[in-house]
Amino acid sequence: MPELPEVEVVRRGLERWTAGRTIAAAEVLHPRSVRRHEAGAADFAGRLAARTVLAPRRRGKYMWLPLRAEAEGEPGEALLAHLGMSGQLLVGEPDREREKHLRVRMVFDDGGHDLRFVDQRTFGHLMVSDLVPDAFDAGALVPEPIVHIAADPLEDAFDAEAFYRALRRRKTGIKRALLDQSLISGVGNIYADEALWRARLHWARPTETMTRAEAARVLEAAREVMGAALDVGGTSFDSLYVNVNGESGYFERSLEAYGRRDEPCSRCGTPIRRDEFMNRSSYSCPVCQPKPRRARY
């Protein structure tokens, strides 16, 4: 599933191609892709028609396109998107061939590039949502369905001290905590493993034993690895994750732990270990990231 860097790459592309443009019409080709829009596909399309898109925003793995209010004083709305496992938001010439897994298409009143939601597995979704006050960033607005999602470590609103205090209260493993989107958003399996490798901490380290310095080290590692991934377009293991122009990212070539079972650690040469974790995998170096005596799985 795309994590923060991949979603941010898409958001930046959308900012270039959609901000300030007015949607002429939206076409829903597969109702599952708007299943979270409870009023249905026709209402979804109707609420987008003739609406002007403002600068796209993101929190963690979600992104949204704020819509200019139709009248002053009306509550704000946004087109909220979650890419799921295989969702793609693509821009291009409106008369190009339709993709096999095209689910939603939006055309703009200027006749320029259209916006398409392509999703092979249909785990992703789009919806139009009201904007509500942000619980983590005073004065900001977020789509109502994600108001519970915590700020991500690349946001100015992220509170490192609150994160540390929450870790100490959780009594769980550090990787489970990093994947908890109500605590810190945007970090998934790939970047959790990469951040913990950089921070030299085992994924099962009990959070209640973390020092303030260790928590800061994990956060700094997460920011560093996600920033590095952003610079090369994110991580693409297959053709399902691409940017708005259909191009893959290249951070897979720079991974130090994730997916590198039995390959030598670049720091010490010890083979990287794979452990089962929450029906997925965790990758770590047995020497650089020693398992704690009292592990939390």
C-alpha cells in the first residue's frame, strides 16, 4: 500500500495539474470506487460539477482536493482520496485511450488534461466530504472522515513531545506504534522497517521503555528515510504505484532492510532477518537491532 512518500508525490503532481481549475463533470464507471460516498455515485458526480479545485493537501496516506465554496459562509468540502493497494490518480490528454481499470474520470471546463482514478483491485476510494476543524492543527480544516488521523512526521503540526508521551503509555512494540495512524500517520510497513534500521532499534522494543532520545531518533530516522524516498519518487515494487504521469519511483534500490532477507546489512555485513509480524513481515539486522529481552509483539 502506498505510504506517505508515495501519496505526497501524487499530491505534488495534482497541485501542478488541478489547482485553480474547475471541474466540468465527473463520471463514475465503477460504484465500488465511491462506496464511502454514502449518497451514491450520482450525488458524488453532482457535488463535483462546476466546483473549482484548490491546492491539494495530504495527511499521512490520505489526500484531498479542497473545493471552493459555492457561496460565502457555506461549509467547505473536499474530494477525499485513498489509493488503497493499487489506486492511481492520473492526468493526461482527455482524448487518450481509457485505461482497463478506469473507475472515475473528471474533466475540466478549460478542456485541458483530465483527472482519472484507475484502480485494479478497487480497494481505494474517492468521496466528497465536509471539512471540519483539525484536531491537531489549530485553524486548519480536514475532511470529516479522517479527523481522527494523527498528524504525520513531515507536518509542522506534528508534536514530538506528545508522541513520546503516547509511546510511553501504549505498552506495545515500537513498530506497532509506528503503524498506529491515530498516533502517527503515514508510516507503513516499508518505512517503519527502514526507520527502525536507521535508528538501530528492534521492531519489538517495548514502547514503555523508550527514552526521549530514542523516540527522537526514531522520528528523525522516519523523516530522513521518507524525505529520501520523496526525492526519487517513492517506492515502486510493481506497476501499481505510479505518479500522476504514470512514472514509477526508485527508492526500492535504496532500501536497507525491507525485503532484503538474507542479504548483508550495509553497516555490519550480518544477513538481514525476516520475522512474521501482524500477517506481514518485519526486516531487521540481528546485530545492529538486537532483540530486547522483553519483547512486545
